Amino acid sequence: MSLWSEKRSILITCARGVVSVLAGEIRALSFPVLSEGEAIVETEGKLSDTILLNLSIRTGQRVLYFLKAFPAGNAQDLYRAVSDTAWEELIRKDGYLSVTATGDTTAVNDSRFAAVKTKDAIVDRIRERKGRRPDSGPDRNAAVVHLHWTGAHARLYLDTSGEPLSRRGYRKIPLEAPMQETLAAAVLLTAGWKGEGNLVNPMCGSGTLAIEGALIALRRAPGLLRGNFGFMHIKGFDEAHYGDTRRRLRTSAGKTLNGRIVATDIRPEAVEAARQNARTAGVDKLIDFHACDFRETPVPGGGGVVILNPEYGERMGEINALEGVYGAAGDFFKNQCRGYRGYIFTGNLGLAKKVGLRTSRRIPFYNGPIECRLLEYELYEGSHKRPRDPESTSA
């Protein structure tokens, strides 16, 4: 039976703190959730199902299709077990291969050595059977195999994503320290953003939150922006099925918004970068961009979501300067955003206390290695304002 029609375990990786959002996405696509880990969700499906998953998932990073599990007490065990797989039926002899590896084993000192040993076993097998071996290297723009080796047990997967799914392809001008697209989508979905009402994003930087917000509101699959995935380089790839899936997803997407999306930044160059990124994503006409101080952001009536991702600060001088920014963000929420749900995403829990408003939720996330919080504030209309909290949040 071809792997393209064989149901197996599929692992979808994500950032820590995103698992529950990713699991919701998987269920919404009518796939089962078999298990959840700290940064991974397990489902199942055919290799052909990874096409839909890669095109549709907003918050996952890699879609890994299970190949085999085997005992491996040392590097030679690994080589022999990997060699015992019919790679010539999966990877073209004139193609390109990248191998990634993770795990925790005393059998080798470095996961890079495990990756090289796995790569050697694959290309040696193909050369023996086909008389030629594929090129190999670190680039993940063709066939990608992933090894996970823990203790004396190893598992092999096809990485059907290739490049991480966070690389949508629209962020041509990233600016400094941008939020990853997958994290931005997870934050917005956690905030309850579905495209109803307005989305206001002061301090927009390169525009990632606003752009992901537009894609969510339109129900537009994020993978439609990419033209290359790992599954395309596996033998048996059905280009017609891929094209049909893309057309179906494109047809089901909306074209207009029910509210407005407003994105502002004090730096004109950031606003121009965000506008260009939105243009590449095909949503620039749906976002109102303005260059202004965040306190001057035009906030439409009717409510919705307002979200800020201020700097975290690394040095004491920076942190002292940012205290006023976080305090002003609280005033902006209280005075200009009544009727909205307010959110601040930050990796500095000390600065978060300067907002001066009581949180209704404090949701943990990780931005790379940085532990962060998505802080939620209910911004009541009129006399129903929540009082300032001198302790603010313990986050």
C-alpha cells in the first residue's frame, strides 16, 4: 500500500503554550486528537491528508508523518535500522534531502551526529538501489526526514512541511524581533478573534498580528501563501489533488470583513514595512495603517479586540523607559477602548504590573525561550469600568 493512502500517526509541533489552540484547529478540520504533549499534538491520517493540514493549520510548526519506530542503542543500530527502509520508493535519486534530529540519548553526544548518520544511511541505500544518491544539506526546501531518538528508542518521520509553517512567505520586511506568524495566530485565536467586530493593533511593527487577524477573519488558509512544502518532494505526490485542495480552500475564503482592522506604529518605516507585508499577503486593502503614537490610534466604535505587543526591555535603562509606556497603555485602554476586550502580550511580567488595570485572564505563552503572558482586560462601557489595581497583575 502506498503511504499516500495509508493512515498513520501524524505529529504536529508547536510552541509551548499553544497546544490547546492547535488541538482546536485539528478538530475543526475533522481530524482526531489522539494525544497532547508540551509542544506537540498527535492526530492520524494518510500522507495525502498532510496536504490539507499544511495548508490550513495556523498555529503549528511542522507536520510529521510517522514512518517507523525501532530500538537503537548506538549509532550502528541507528544506521542499520534506517538502511532497512525502502527510501528509494520515497525520495528521488536526483533530488535533495535534509535530515533533522531531536531527542535525548546517551548513544551519541550531539543530535547533529545522529542527523548525519541518518542521512548517510538514507543516501547509501538509494545509491545501492538506484546507482545514484540525492544531494543533501541543511536547506529544508525539498524532502525532509526527521529523527527523534530518546534513550534506546528511535522514531522516523517525513517532515511534510519542509520549512516551518511559521514561514508563510509574506513577511519580506521583518524589522527587529518580530512575532512569529504562528504565535501571532495563536494569540489572536486565544483572544477570541474570529473576524467579528474590529481589531485594533497599536505598535504593529511589521504587521504580523494585523495580517494574521485579516487571514483569520477571511477564513483564508495561511498555507495558500506558500508554493513549496516537504510533501511535494516525496515520490507519488499527486499534484492534481494538491491543486484541487488549494482551489477548494481558496473558494471557501471570504473577501470582505465584518468590521475594521486598524494597525498603527510611531515609526513611518515600520508602517511602510507592515503595509508591504500586507500587500504580499493580499490583505493590504483590508487594513487601515497609520503612522502615529499608539495613544493616537483611531479606535472604531462597536467594540472588538485591541491588542498590543510592546517591547519587553533587556537592560535596566530600557525597562525604566518602558514603565511609562506600559502605564500609558493602561490609560489608552481605559479612556479610548471602552467596549473592547483589551490584550497585552509581554515577556516582562514586572512591566505588566505598570498597566494599572486588573486582568480577567493571564494566559501563558512562550516566544521562543521567553516565558510570556497574554493579559486580558475587560474594558467596560460607561460607569462599569473596572478600578485600577495598585498591585495590577501578578501575571
